[in-house]
Amino acid sequence: MAELEESVTQTGPKGVINDWRRFKLESMDQENLPPAKRELLRQMSSPNKSNEDFRGNRKMTVQEYELLKEEDEGCLKQYRRRCMEEMHEKLSFGPKFEGVHDLDSGEAFLEVIEKEHHTTVVVVHIYKVGVKGCEELNDCLDCLATEYPTVKFCRIDAVASGASERFSDEVLPTLLVYKAGELLGNFLACTQHLNEEFFATDVEAFLNSYGLLPEKELQLGDEEENDVE
């Protein structure tokens, strides 16, 4: 049980400090550390409650403070990244996807609607080669798929869907939006709601105007790390 408690990232000021110290100890090159410094880091990262010198409520010694001041900035960034990834993992639900999925039949269309995870938003583009706006919308969805990895973007040719009579050229391109098998959005000839020349940001704004897209994923790049500082 004690080992389990040690493995869990702690919260609160003291817990965060101890977690950081433990991370620092694990990431440092132990063999190249002076013995005294290695022992101090070990004690700081795993306080012994039976040892009065390392109780959680004591003040930090000058030696410990100087040691913390020397700690590597690169290691601090790694620790921040790990914390952000853990937080992001806890806040993320359901599967993630890459790119736009091509559906080749009506059966595949029904399967993606009925069997996808109940938290996943599914956006289906029904298109036909040569119909105005379809190619451009496909390009926009390719872009949006990278911005919203928790959304499953799909496309299917109207003929392959087996419902070409329902989806005639006049109502294409069509966007259908589902979640948990329920139709949330049915946009026939959807490009009529966009400008003559439109881009991924325009399609994104259109879908967001109906509240159909989730918030964008937290990015873990260098700029975000700098913001933490």
C-alpha cells in the first residue's frame, strides 16, 4: 500500500514539491553525483516520517535550498511537461483519431455511427467527385482532423453510401454530425452557409456556431511551457 501511495503524483504545495524532488532524483545521473549530494536528494525525495529531520512541516535547510537552486532547467521543463501530460490524460476521454476516415459502403457508414464511443463526435461528409465545394470541404476536414483528434471525421461518396437518390448533386456537399448514435446536425448543401471561397477556419466556425465541436486539445509545445514559467 505504501508503494502504491509513493507512485501516485501528489497534489498540494508539499506534495508537488516532494513529487518534483522525486522526479529530479530519478532523472539525474546518479553515478556522476557526489555521494553527499546523492544522499541529500534521496532524503528529500523520500522523506522518512520516523526521522524528525525530514518531517513534512519542517523548514527547508540552507543546504537544501542551495541544492534546489542548482537544479537543471531542462529537468524542470521535463517535469512540467510530465505534469501537463498527466493532467491532459485525466481530462481526456474516449479514443483519438488521425486524419479523415474514408467509408466505402453504407454498412461502414452505419457501423461508424452506431458503434463509435458514446463520447465521440462523428462528422460525416457525403460528397461526389465533380460537385462544387466537395473537394474544398474534404481539404478543410483534413485540416480540422489534426486540430480535433477526439472527433472522428469521415467521408463517403454518395454513390457508395447506397443513398445516391437521397443525396443528389443539389444537396451536396452534406455534413452529418452524430454523437452516441444520435443525429445532432444535418446540413444539406452546407457550402451555401459559407463564402464562395472558404477555408478550414470557416468550416470550424460554422460547426462551432451550433456547438458541435469540443474544445481544442491542450497543446504541449515549447510556447505552452514558456507560459507556465
